[in-house]
Amino acid sequence: MVTPALLIGSLVGMKIHIKVGKELFRNIVAFLLLIVSIVLLIWVLIFC
């Protein structure tokens, strides 16, 4: 079931990458990685 999510994420990423510049796309990806990392850290601290 990972395949549909991977395909959808790839398609959305390509569409966004085409519409915005490389610099902004990198900043968006870096911001999303930061948010996911913080959420995972909080999850581990609370539930482990």
C-alpha cells in the first residue's frame, strides 16, 4: 500500500517543483523535513 502514496507524493512534488523555483522548492522540502522531525521527536518522547 506504500506504492500509491509514493506515486501521489512524487507527482505532487514534480508539479510543485515545476511551478516554483529550485531555491523555494528546497526551502519547502527543508521546512517539511523539520516539521516531520519535530513531530517524530515529540511522539517518541511522549510514547516511549
